[in-house]
Amino acid sequence: MNILNYISGKFVEPESGEWLEDLSPATGEKIALIPKSNHHDINKAVDAARKALPAWSSLTNLDRASWLNKIADKLESKYEEIAELESKDTGKPISLAREVDAYRSVKNFRFFAEMIRDIGVEKYEMEDATNRVIYKPVGVGALITPWNLPLYLLSWKVAPAIGMGNTVVCKPSEMTPLTADLLMKTIDEIGLPKGVVNLVHGDGIGAGSPLVSHQDVSLVSFTGGTSTGSIVAKSASSSFKKLSLELGGKNSSIIFDDCDLENTVKGVVRSGFLNQGQVCLCGSRILVQEDIYDEFIDKFIIEVEAMKIGDPSDENTNLGALISPEHLSKVEEYIEIAKSEGGTILTGGYPSLSEKYKNGNWISPTVIADLDVDSRCSTEEIFGPVVTIHKFSTENEAIDIANNTRYGLAGSIWTSDLEKGNRVAESIHTGMIWINTWLHRDLRVPFGGVKDSGVGREGGKWSLSFFSEAMNICTKNK
Ligand code: NDP
């Protein structure tokens, strides 16, 4: 199967005639060939987006919202196909691909259709003048997404970007092209005007980099690792492009001794290992108050070891494979670092799977105790099924440990004292915190991080604001 670029309403081969392999994380087998695109393909895609901009941006919000709903309807009719492709391409369990990826991809389009339809008139009256604020498109947007939640994150950008009247060029991760291709086929089937959405496959250096630096790109929305984000920021800032960066995280789950232990253990297992720990929001540092430390660990390990790891297409599977051999090596390296830093591996190793999976990227969920809170494993992003557990005694100590990383994305607090939960939450340097829950998403709230976890916010009105330019028109009326 060859996947093609989608430029100006046509599926086209890469100018270079070169291709990259898309491999199955579970088996190592080749799934597809994808274009190894370069700046020639990017130039064509940006040109197509630029030409489509005047007509698309002159539509009303209602017209564009109706296009978003058409995309949502068509995607919804492919719900099972989205889940199957996502599970195959990322190695994640099919049940997760259905509940999270397929569900949110459809919902993102519906949600932003509604928000855009509801944009009202914004006026500020003065004694002698009226100010009107209007929201104009920014121009051509570059949308760059990672491999962990491929269509979920792509749709989270495409919907508000085109909804606000921009046209876009997308660059998904080279490791997970399948659902990005499905979205382009969907857009083609509903007859979205050509050039409004373009997609160029390829690697970061060959395709991502020329897209970010292209002179006709006015906006860059990037989700990915912090070091790549820094390269993207440098390139985008030299030509003053509007920039949003959603980057890495090292999130703490803070567990107080007055928590509901049973629910907390379940919630913290989910937050530690969902999608094999490959979610930027995952709680990979678990801070437990001293009185319940031993009891928590006993219960936690039982739940972790009860998770079923293996065949991603099996409905009962809880954990699948890691994205790539390189990523598996990185995770293994961190486990070795933990050992050398004095950590105790409470559970981990490798699952025993059938011959079919011998070339896949498999590792069991790993829990590490006895590490210093300054150790590399407890402060650096591993982005895999590895958590570290630490003991604390006071509220202030928990806050200090939680804030002791370069990241500031998210976290969770588990307590029956909601006043304390909220007090602690306000002292944590992150963009988001959940109390007695995790990854409980309302799409209207701001999403994003502080420190090295990113710049800017997406979600609800923050996405609409990022994907538009506010303009004030002041009319003197006396
Ligand atoms: P990367 O930073 O490696 O890649 C992200 C995207 O950027 C990919 O499409 C990649 O292409 C592309 N890219 C790579 N180099 C460049 C470049 N020089 N210029 C432009 N684009 C480039 O991240 P991963 O894909 O490995 O994703 C994992 C990371 O994403 C983790 O750190 C995770 O925390 C973060 N993340 C953050 C989220 C958030 O909302 N804060 C959500 C999800 C993930 P290619 O891969 O094809 O080379």
C-alpha cells in the first residue's frame, strides 16, 4: 500500500520519487510506503493553500461550520476504520483507539463547528465611539503532529484552523500516516474546496523543517517533543509567525493519605500507563504520602501486573507495543539509568508473547522505587510505560517535588480534602491539574503547558484566538 500526499485536492506522489517505510509497532512488519517529501512538495502544498485562502476566508462562519460538520459526519461513518488503522499504526489497543482516538477525532470537528457557529458580535461602547472586534484568518497554517494520538491531535488543529478561515498544510509523524491519509480521503469525498487542507508526508528534516520556515506560512501549530519544539520556535520566530507549541511533560500524581485508595490506585494506573505511557499528560512520577506508601505500592503493583499486554486487536488488551525500536531502546536505556541511580525495579521486564510479535517493540509496565527525586528518571520525560514512586511527608514537600522538573504540563492530586486539593493545585507550576481524576477533558477549557512544556494554549476559545487575528474597528459616533 502506497500512501500519497494530498495537494490542491489531488493525491500525488513525492517529487523526489523516494519513499519511507511505515512499520507495525506490534510485529515490525511493513504496513505501507509513504512519500519522503522535500521542499518541492512543501512549496506546492503551501502554494495550493495560499491560492485557496481568499475564497475560503470569505465564507461566513456558518458556512465553514457546516463544512466541519460534514467532515464529522463522514468521519463518524468510518469510526471503526479509524480505530483499526490507528491501532495498527501505533500499536495501541483497539479498545483505546475506539474510545479515545476515533471518538475524539469526530468530536473535535463537531465541537469546533459549534464554537465557530456561535461566535457573536463583540462590541465595547465608549461615550463617543463604538469598538467592534472582529476575528480574521491568520493565513496559511502549518500543522505538525506527533505519533502518539495521530488523528486526535491532527483534527484538534485542522478543525479550528480551517473553521476560522485559514487554509493549512499538515505534516503528520512519518511513523503514523494512516489516519492522516484517511482524513484526506474523507475531505476529498465530501468535496471540500481544493487547497483548503493539504497534507505532506515525510520526515521532520525533509518536510517539517521547510514547512515551518516557508515565507508564505503565517502560523505554526506544533505538538511534539521539547527539543524539536525549540528548533521549530527558532525557525518560526525569525519571520514572526504566530506560534503555538504543545511539548513534553513530566507530570506528578500527588497522593495524600486521606484519598479514596481504591479509586486512586485505579486512576493512577490509568494515568501512568494509558497508551503505554505515551501520552504527554501521563503521570509518570507518583508521589505518595508516607503513612500509606507501603499499602499504596502493594495495591498499585497488583493492578499494574493485572494489565493484559499483547495483541492490539484483541478487545481485552490493555497495553500494546511502543511506537518504534528506537523508542523502545530509549525506554530501556532509562530503566538501566534508574538501576545505576539506585532505583529498585518493583515490576517490569518483558511480556511473553507468541512468535508473531517477536520483532515488535514490547516491554512490560515498569515501576521503579527508591530513586532520588532529583534523579534523571524522575525528572526527564521517558514517554513510555515507566513510572517512579517517591515518598513525601508534608503538603509543601509534595509541591516542591512536583515543581522540581523543567516541564510544566499537567498533574493530578488525590485527596478527600478538596480544599487542600485546590490549595495544592494552585501551587503547582503546570498548565493543567486534575483533582481525583485524570484526563477528564472538557474541550472548552485551556490546554497547554508552562516552562519547557510549551507556549500558548489551545482548546475552546483559546484555539479560536490562536487561529485568528483579532482586529479592532473603532467608530466615532458623536
Ligand atoms: P517529535 O518532536 O520528534 O516530532 C513531532 C513532529 O515534528 C513530527 O511530525 C516530526 O516529524 C516533526 N519534526 C521533527 N523534526 C522537525 C523539524 N526540524 N521541523 C519541523 N518538524 C519536525 O515528537 P514525537 O513525534 O516523538 O512525539 C512525542 C513527543 O510529543 C513527546 O515529547 C510528547 O510529550 C509530545 N507531545 C506533547 C503533547 C502536548 O499536547 N503537549 C501531546 C502529545 C505529544 P517525524 O516524526 O516524521 O520526523
